[in-house]
Amino acid sequence: MSIQTLRKPSTTARPIGRGTSSRPRRNRTQFTRWALTIVLALCSLTVLVPLYVTVCMAFKTTGQAVDGNAFSLPGPWSLDGFVQAWTLTNFPRSFAVSVGVAALSVAGTIILSALAAFAISRNWDRRLFRYSFFYLLAAMFLPFPVVALSQVSLSGMVHLDNPIGVAILHIMFQLSFSVMLFTAFLRSIPTELEESARIDGASTGQVFWRLIFPLLAPMSATVGIFAFLASWNDYMMPALIVSNPALQTLPVLQQMFQTQFSNNYNVSFASYLMAMAPSIIVYLFAQRWVMSGLTQGAIK
């Protein structure tokens, strides 16, 4: 009996030692989580605070916007700023132009990028396709201001100094990043699916449009969101390319009417809120597609 009683403390002492050694790890994990939570909260405030001020100022009257505090809630809530901004900027026309440019940019970017990525990924052993991919990656480091003068001259020579020319340039400047995303995603799709389709008599075009392109739906959504945000928020390219002020996009028109908004802060903030509302709504509804497309494209 004495031997058994001596063995019991030795067996119970091991889990106690393991528990004490795991406590510092748990503490470090909790500290890391709290630190990340604080950092994310601070980063969120840099976006939420300006958005809160924009909403509050947009729904105020002219007197409240000038004399009141920017962080105070409107009292009473007013839509006068939205009505004046709607009239001054001719919002329906400029909104239609921005939507048209963004729609052409998104559609063209998705289709051209998917075709180029499919050709590159399935012909990677050939130098021409491999070097074409490296060439497109190098174009990512070429910003628009560097080639702005040449693009303005060329668009005027071919009579594309209009929203269509802006959409084409948006597609060209989004092509590099989009091809890189599509190429990474296509490498995760097994080639056995294409081989079985070719055995059944499918051509290359049929393989792409009926088999591959539907499988690219998550990445197509991701590329479309990035293309839409880049096109909708762009100011420099439409300002330099479009020669007719009546066909300008929303960011350019807001800058053109900025002098009229100088004393009417509620009108200016209402105009800004109407201009950025579509991009916020689109991203809120499609953010899960963005995350799923990026994570699936990162895994081979």
C-alpha cells in the first residue's frame, strides 16, 4: 500500500507541469489577440470617423453646416443639400456616364484578363507566353501620370477623347493585376477537366467558355470589384482625356463645381456621399466574393 501511495503523486505531477507551461502560451496568445483588436479598431476609426462626419454634414442645413459642430448630429435632418447637389452637378447625367464607364471597364477587364490568363497558364512552357506574363507584371509598376501626355495625344488622334476612351484606358491599366490574379487561380484548376472535354470533341473556345470561364466566377467577381472601384473613383484620367465637360464623370464634375460648394458644406458633403454610395454598396454586397477569390487563387 505504501508503494501505491508513493506512485500517485508522480502520476498527478505531470499534468500539473504541463498546465503551468501552457499558461504563458495562452497569455501570449490573448495578448496578441487584444493587440490586433486594438490595431484593427484604430484603423477602422480612420475610415468610420470621416464617414460619420460626411453623413452628418450632408443631412444638415446650410446654417447648421457653417455654424455647427461637424461631429454633431443634424437637428433637424434636412435633404436640401442633396437637392442642390442633384441640380448643380446634373447628377443623373454624370451618374449615367460614370456607370457606363465602370460597366465597360469591368466587362472588358474580366473578359480580356481571363482570356489572356488562360492562354498564359496553359502555354507556360513556351517562351512567348511566359515572357508576356512578365511583361504584364512589369506594366504594374508604370503609373498613369508617367504616360499621361502620350495617352492624351493618342486618344485625341484616334477620336477617343470621350468616356469610351477612358473605359479602354481603364481596361489596359487594370489588365496586369487582373491577369496575375486569374493566372494564379487557373493553376488550381486541374487540366484533366480540359483533357476530358477535348476527348469529347470540344474545341479550345468551347473548353474556355463552357468549362473554364464558369469556374472562374469567384475570381471574376474579385477582379470586377477591383476594376469597378478603380474606374469609379478615378479622377485624373477622365479629367485629362474627356474634352466635353458634359460627358465628365462624377469625380471630375465635383471638382468643377467645387467653387460653388465652397460656402455650402452640406451641398459638398451631400455630393460626395452620393458619389461614393454606389462603390460602398457594391463592396458591401460583394466583399465575400473578394475574399473567397483571393484565398482560392492563393492555393494551388
